[in-house]
Amino acid sequence: MLENMKAFRMVVECQGFRAAAIAMKLSPAMVSRRIEKLEFEVNTQLIKRNSRRISLTAAGEQFYQRCLLIIDEYESCLRDVKSLSNVVSGNLKVGLPHSISHLHVIPCLKTFLERYPDLKLDIVTENHCMELFSHGFDLALQCGPLPDSNLYYSLIGYWRKHTCLSRGYAQQHGMPSHPDELHKHTCLLHFDNHRRSWKFMIDNECTEIRPHYISRVSNSLDLCNMVHQGLGICYLPDFTIKAGIESGEIITVLEEFMPPPLPMYVVHINPRPSPKEQAFIDFIRPLNLATALDPAS
């Protein structure tokens, strides 16, 4: 009966069957059948119908007021029960960039899974996580601006790109002091960099430089390994080359020309993450994936 009561309430508030149907995303015939069923259940006419407008019978007026109380109480009860249901369980499907999954998430995953033994976690590594929601994903990590402003998200922080090379490459070929010098060097590009260019801030303007390259690779981890081997200069995220920088094996150059930090988001389907989604977001935050300063600060 509750769904029929909701239809009745909507017809009254929208002042018509067609408007109520649009609001409820149902057909007008379906709304009409629900009202007829409701009147059959209460054994009395609730709505006076004519071609131009609807009005309530005396019984309909009284029933409408009671409907408001019943529906509001039901929805309040649902919210209260859901707020108590904080058990992290079920299936969670997450899309992550490959380098973040390999270098940061998987090494720390044991503690997370032990904490939530009733959770079944699917991790799929992709560089274009925003394309995954049509395939049943609950969360996706987006490194960079959101392509759709209507998406729901949680900001993790900010990260930077670096122009980097190995000490061995620097000893053999030297280091560029300006982006314009990159054409004299051997560079490595990501295969998804369709413009085949790197962005730099030159004279306070964002400028695209097309470096001379010998190889394009579709995986940032492989590019990082190629940098370690001294095969060339690359343009990589800080979370991919962090270990190499800390060990001193990788050097960053052209820092004064690098563009501002970029945002990192966990994108979710629902406005408010579910307990299992929030648990994974809380797991991601302390991994220090995005440690650059907010460019607005």
C-alpha cells in the first residue's frame, strides 16, 4: 500500500496525474492504477476527476494528511536504520591507475582486508578510470581534473608531474636547463599522450613542448623502469617516481618550469559514499598519494 500512498501524495502535490507521473518517473497509466488500487483498498473515493483538474473528496482530504505522516515516518525510519548499518561487507569494485595500485595500494592491502573480512574487493587497473562506471564500478581514482562536473567525489589532495632522468643518463648526456633544450635529448612518452607534448610554464604561460622521443609506452611503471635504465628523459607523476627520487637514483629537472599541482579525487556514484566505499576512501587517504600543496593556497 505504501507505494500507492506515495502516488496519491504526488498526484495531490503535483495537481495532476501526468505531472505526478513525470515526477515519479512512471507512466500516467501506472500512476492511475495505483490510485485506483488505493481507493479499492480503502473502499472509498479519494480523488474527484475531471478533464481539467483534480480535487479531493472529504475522505481524500483526511487521508492525505495521514499519508504525509505515515510516509514521512517511514522515510525517517529508513534513514535511522541505514545510519546504524555500518558493517563493511559485500562486493566493492574499484578502478585504480596501474602505478598507484602496484606501488602504493597493493603493498598496504593486507591490513585493509584483515580489518574488513566480510568485504570482497575487486581492483581493476586502468588509466581512464572515468570510463569504468558503465561497467559496475563503485569507486574510481581520478588523477587530474574531473571531466564531468556532475560527478560526486572526495578530494584526496594534489600531486605534481616531474621531468625526470637517471644519474647515469645525466652523466652521459647532461641535463636540460630549459624546456626548449629537450629536442637535444632522448625522451620517453606515455602512449596515451596523444598530443605527444609536455606542458611547461614559460613566461607565466602554459606552453606545450613536443620533445624528441624514441619510444612510447602505455604504462607509467615501465616508463619509470626505462628511466632507471638510463634510456631517456620522462615526464611522470610524483607518486610513480617517489622511491627513485628518495633513493637518489632519479633526478628531477626543469622544476621552475613545471605546471601547478593537479587534484586527485576518489569518484563515487552516490552523493554520500556507502560504509564500504567510505572505508576504502579512508584507507587511501593516509597512503600519501597526493602530497603537493594546494595551488590555491
